[in-house]
Amino acid sequence: MSTLGIIGSGNIGSAVARLAVAAGIDVVIANSRGPQSLADLVQELGPRAGAGTVEQAAGAGEATLLSIPLSAYSSLPAGLLEGKTVLDTGNYYPHRDGRIAELDSGKLTTSELVQQLLPGALLVKAFNNILAHHIPQLARPAGAPDRSALPIAGDDSGAKVWAAELIGRLGYDTLDAGTLADSWHFEPEAGAYTQIYLADPDVPAEQIMQAPAAPLPADKLRAALAASHRVDVAARVF
Ligand SMILES: NC(=O)c1ccc[n+]([C@@H]2O[C@H](COP(=O)([O-])OP(=O)(O)OC[C@H]3O[C@@H](n4cnc5c(N)ncnc54)[C@H](OP(=O)(O)O)[C@@H]3O)[C@@H](O)[C@H]2O)c1
């Protein structure tokens, strides 16, 4: 891969963009406000980065990182990501996204709903179970003894191969956690969500956004995925 398109320049999109340029991957990054609003970020990212429209980011590379609130997916241009490998970082947060009956009832995982919203996209759920500030803290070169693993899930095996290769270059091992239907194992409040990367798993909730990370190797991630129970989404507090 030589170029990664990134839609969403917030906490996760900008963290992944930093890893990408550091790995020698060009990025074209977009947000809702237009390329001119990204001047400072692009300057910080350096010569491998450019700002673009959503359409330009979607067309820029072999894969696209989609990192926007779930409530914004339906406003993306129709057909934008058809046929593209899409690494989707999205999670469902009712306080932000509004209540969605199919998710509250457990009829669909968030990624299954996203697949319905983005027909034809080759969707891979990734980077959704790690806090944005942990992404740079845990990235390591391939072969490092303290490299961490991230789960990926998707229905297209070829897209998962692409995603694993990309994430490997960005600094993480990957673990195939199954299909989009299986991805509840690492949705919010499930057993393989963000808390597994905390150095102190008992850190008070109000300190989590500043709490440091600790490496999580693939075998521990596998155990966390296996022990995960499906969350009653309607009863979730956050
Ligand atoms: N933050 C975390 O630690 C974390 C961890 C795991 C997963 N996630 C999930 O990852 C996703 C992104 O989270 P985040 O924290 O990075 O969000 P964020 O900081 O709020 O950034 C969201 C980005 O999406 C852009 N956006 C919104 N609507 C758009 C549209 N219609 N077209 C193009 N861009 C649009 C925003 O553009 P503007 O900048 O122009 O407003 C912004 O750049 C969310 O689904 C979140 O639940 C977050």
C-alpha cells in the first residue's frame, strides 16, 4: 500500500494518520468542514499528507479509514465507498448517535448496520476497541517483543488481508475476530473493548481518557475475545 485515504480527522483519524506517515504511507485526509480546515494537521503530518474532500480521500488509496460518528454515515455521498476496502473505526454511542432500534435489540452488530449503510463497501472493523491516545503509545515495529494486537472483523477475506497488512505496517499485530456478525466481541462495554489496553484496568472511569496503556500481545487479546459476553446494548450506560 502506498496511499491511505482517511475520512474523519478527529481523535482516531489523526492518530492513524500520524502512524501512516511515520510508516512511509501517503495519506489524503478529509473531514466535514473541507480541506482548508485541515491546514494545521497537514502541516504537522508533513510532506506525505494532503487534505482533500471526502470524495478525494475515498478515491485516494487502496483502502480507506472511515472514522466519523455513526450518526454521520448516512450523510456520506451514495456509492462513495462501493468496492473499496474500508477500515471502519465506528462505535455506537446512543448519547451521540441517538437510539437505533436494531442495535439496542441486538438484531445487528454496529458493523452489520454500517454494511447496510455502505452497500458494496468491503468493510473491516478495526481500531474501534482502542482509545485514541493509546494508538501512538502502543505502536511498535514488526517483531518487537512488546508489540500489541488489534482485532479485525469482516465478511470479505481479501479485505481482511489488506487490513492486516496495513495495520501491521502501522505498528500492530492483528487477530481475525470473525465476521461482522461476530464483531460484538469487541464493541463498547464488551470483554475485548478499550479497557484491555489499560496499564491499570482498575483506573477510575473519570481518569480513563488520560490513563496510560500497556502492551497486549495476541494471545491475551485472543483470551479476551473468547471470554467476551454479548452486551445488552439497550442497557448500556454510555
Ligand atoms: N476517540 C476514541 O478514543 C475512539 C476509540 C474507538 C473508536 N472511536 C470511534 O471512532 C469514530 C471516530 O471517533 P473520534 O473520537 O475520532 O471522533 P471525533 O474526534 O469526533 O472526529 C470525528 C471526525 O469525523 C468528521 N466527520 C463528521 N461527519 C462527517 C462527514 N459527514 N463527512 C466527513 N467527515 C465527517 C469530523 O469532521 P470535523 O472535524 O469537520 O467536525 C471529525 O473530523 C467514532 O465512531 C468513535 O465512536 C473513537
